[in-house]
Amino acid sequence: MVRCIMPTLALCALTMAAEAQVCQPYWSSLDGLQAVTQDLEVFDDGTGPALFVAGYVALPGQTPFYHDIVKWRPHRTEVLATSICGSAGWLRTVDLGAGPMLVASGDFCDYSIPSLTWYALWTGTTWTYLPPGLMIFAPPPYFIGLTFPALRMQTSAGAMQHGTLRFAQEKDALVIWNGETWKRVDPIGANRWMEHFCHWRRNGQDVLVVWGEFTSVAGVPANKLAIFNGATWEGFATRPALYTRCMKAFDDGTGEKLYIAGGGTNNGGSMIWRWDGSTWSDLGNPLPSYPGTITHVEAMEVFDDGRGPALFVAGVFNQAGGVPARNFARYDGTSWSAVGVGLGHGSSFGYKLKVFGDSLVIGGEFLNVGGGQSEGLARWVSCRACYPDCDENGRLDIGDFTCFLTRRAARDPYANCTVDATIDASDFVCFMNKYAAGCGR
Ligand SMILES: [Ca+2]
Ligand SMILES: [Ca+2]
């Protein structure tokens, strides 16, 4: 619990009787890291879970934005080999049975590793070749390594395997690792492709949902959207007239439902739809655009910020369900709400969302967030975290005051304790009150 120390003795006396704190998630930077973020991944390379950021990253106080992959955890940032000389495209955790591996795609130009170009494996200390058995297709993005737990997959012997499905995408077909070998799923046709993949637990069964430019899969008619249960494909009889940019399964307490979102036109159509297994629901065009902009949803992720699991949606919009929401909103299955004052300069078509510990990390090309300044990288932190433990060392002491003042001077969104539009004197009072109230952990 709280330990009152010198600077706040008087305040402690005033605030000890403060009423129980409500859950207030908050914005923070990633220790001042800034980036044009291309991708995010959480991976444990043997040193504990860390967030890997691919893109054009600037370390705190530094410019320009170098082309790097950075490994981050609170108060510990590591630059991993400046071996990417083009753009770092994406990061994926891939498991072929020997444990998870972190694979990066980018324009590698570390000539100490001959012929290492488009893809590289992170060993924990350096980048190296992909191992045998990991299919690659050049150039990107034709390899998509994903894993889905417990998806039933038919092996060559005809048995159903209850294990991890690993698959990659070839130019005109889905290629699946079934635990024994790479299996080429029936082609979807020349010049067709699959683009978005989503794991959905439908009525207790794990299925893979695929969106792309195709009209059939394995001979089954499927107009851009299809479901694979590990053995057979299904199409949808109907689907929203929506350019899909992302899909996510979300359980609002009534079972997992499939959400698809996208857009990209200013035609006033809904940008997000829900499929419950039998019918589509238009969520009522809840995310209207700024006048004259091309509105769209770019990314969705499920996260519990202490107020219960919810679907977080990032894109270009200025309202959600009638509530002002700048480019980022929260949906609990029934109603929309803002996420602080959201993201400024929302022109990004590259938002990425990743849950890391108590935080939902967002990357993109935004310039400011939550009333503070954190370019291209920020995190929405659960109220389960200890807000006044500014330096995140597990205890409350004078170091947290120094930390708060430093971050306030940097206009870090963390310093916006009141989670409103501005950082001002009231935030220091807010910080002291939260410090005095302690964290109860
Ligand atoms: Ca501390
Ligand atoms: Ca404030």
C-alpha cells in the first residue's frame, strides 16, 4: 500500500480518506520512443517477454528515425542490429514444432550474412537465416506465418490432428503446415490472393476466417470471404459490401462473434460489421469521418483495460456511436466510448495494435496522443497497473515524483493524469492524489 514520504506528508493526510478510486486507464509513451511503426510483435527470446517494434524508430531525444527493429520493455530499450536498410515490413512469431521463432521481413542489408535479404530469424542475439522447413516466398508480403491453437487439421493419413496449424500463403494458394508437411490447399486461382486471416472460436470450434480477392476456395464458391475448419471450406451466402482491412473475434459475454471492418471510401457506409454465425449486423455506421477525409478502420484488438474485455478500434474517424472519439475507440459489445482524447493526425493506413502486459500498444503514424506527445507509438495502460509508480519499479518513492516531472516536461501523455485533453497543473494534483491513495499491490 501507499508509503507517504517527505514531499507528500501533508497531502497524504488530506487524501487518505479519499474515496475508492475508479478504474481509470491512461495513456503513456514507451519511454519516449517514437516511430513510424510498421509492425509490433510480442516475443520471448529467452530474456522474458518483450515488445518488438519494426519500422523507422527514433530513440528518446534522437532524430532522425532510423530503420531499425527495437526490442522494448519498460525502462529497457535495445536496438537489434541495424541490419535493415530498407523498410522493416512485419514481424511474426512462427512455430514449426521446435518452439516459437521470431521472423522479420524487411530489406536486410547486413552483408556479413550473404544472401540474407527479405527474411531473417531473430536468435536472441543476432539475425540469421530462416531454418529449413520454413517456407518463404519472395518478395513480401507473400509469406504470412501465423499460428492458431487447437485448429483441427487433416493429416495425409486422413487423421484429424488437434494441434497447431501453421500456414503460409503462396501467390495463388494457401499452403498449410499440417504437422507433417506443407500441404497446398486447392488453388484459389491465378492472380487471386488471401489477405486477412482471423482465428474465430465458432460455437466451440476453432475456425480460420480468410478475406481476400477470390471467388472460390477448393472449389467451394466463396466471394472474398471464407471459413476453413481444418478440413473443409465454407463460403458466406452474403457479406457486407465492405473493403475489409481487418477482422477480429470478440466475445462480449454472449459467445465469440466475428467482426470485420475496413472502408476507405467516403460513401457513408458502415465501416464495421458483426457476424454471429447466421446474420450480419451493421453496427450503425458508428464511426463517421471528418468532412472530406477517407474514413476507414485499420486495426482491431481485444483488450481488457480494467473495465472488462472490449474491442478497440483504430482508424480514421472522429466519432464512435455519437461520442467524440479521435481515431481510436472502445466497443464493449453494446456501446462505444472514447479512449481518452484519442490519436491526433489520424491519417495512418498502418495502425498496429498489440497487447503487451497491462498495455494495449498502438503504432502508426500519429503525431500526438491523449493530450500529450508521443509520435507513432503509445500505450493505453490498464487501471490494474499502478499509475503513480511512474518509473515502474514496483514501489512508490521520491523517484516517482522525479519521473513524473521529467515526463511532464517532455509532454509525455503519461503526465496527463486526468486523461483529458491537456497537461496542466491539475495533473500534478491528480498525480499526488493517486500517489497518496497508493496502488494496493
Ligand atoms: Ca516507483
Ligand atoms: Ca489533464
